Amino acid sequence: MRILDLGCGSGRDLSDWGVTPFDDVTGLDINGRGLEQARLRFPNRKYFHGAGESIPFPDASFDRLLCLLALPYMNIPKALEEIHRVLVPGGSFAASLHPPAFSWAELRHNAFPRPIPTLFRSYVLGNGIWFHCTGRTLGFVKGRTESFQTERGTQRALVRAGFADVGFRRVLRPAGEIFIVEARATIRLSFMGAGTVPRKASAS
């Protein structure tokens, strides 16, 4: 199975997510130093530099896509469109998300009363409320984006991007509870022309 680990960081063991040594795993991240570590840790995988809002692979390149801990830091609607594009029809998608309590805790314990961190964390909370209501996110200074997620907002964003069979679950891990969404990519008919131009991935 062809799997994309979006926001792979310095590489990770994906066995808890059902990934086996026989799967063809590709990692993508915006952090070049993290990718260097990932190549050392998992030399049998391929790693590339890129962002979730502009995934540098052709349409239908993967059967499955995992996005663990990274989606809350993206422009979620744009990233979901790209995720849908690079998945085959019927391909599976799973992501771990930030529930509202995560952002409240960040504001109380890691930001307040410092002015700039408090301002940013207040933006994150506001962005999460906006995402809950609309399924969309707003960018901060210099395009930085972060939000919390709810089932309602995530469902809206996924359906809009072309996903179906959306399901949510909570999993208790040693580090605490994580909030997970899973969905499948549906076939999207395009009336705008012949399709998209394949993009070139960068391994740097």
C-alpha cells in the first residue's frame, strides 16, 4: 500500500496505525532538519520537503494518507483539497486533531499573561470557533495558521473537500487522549477541463 505521512517530522513508528514493513511509505514535511533525521531513522522510506497546502505529488498517488499532529497547523480546507487530490478514489485518510480543551490549556498555561503569546493563543481560539461554525480557517501574521477542531467543523470541511464515511474517535494513549478523524476520498467529477498538472516533489 502506498502511504503518505503528511507532516512526518523526524520520522515515526506507524505500526499503531496499521502500517507494516511491506507498505511503501513516503514522508512529507516543511522542516528540512527533521527530514534529515527521518532519513537516518527510516532509510527504507522516501522523504520530501513540502507543505500540506501544496502537496508536491500527482493526482491519485497514494492509497492512504496519515496526518498526525500536523493538520491543526495548516489551512485546513486547502490541505484537505490537496489530500483528496493525491488519494486514489476510495483512499483512506486519518488525522489526529486538537480538541478545544487543548487550545484553552495552551492559553492558560503557556501564554497568559505574556502579551504576544496571549494574542496568538486568542487568535487560535477564535480561529477554532470560526472553524467550528464554517469548516474554514483564517490565517494569522505571515500566513501562520493554527486552530482547534470540532466534529462539526471537521465534518463540514471534509464533506466540502470530497470525503465521505467520516468518523471520529477518541483514543487514550500514555501521553493522554487524542482526537482522531477518519474518512474516505470519493470520486469528484471535474467540469473545468482535463485535470491538474502533476507536481514535482523535492527531496531537499
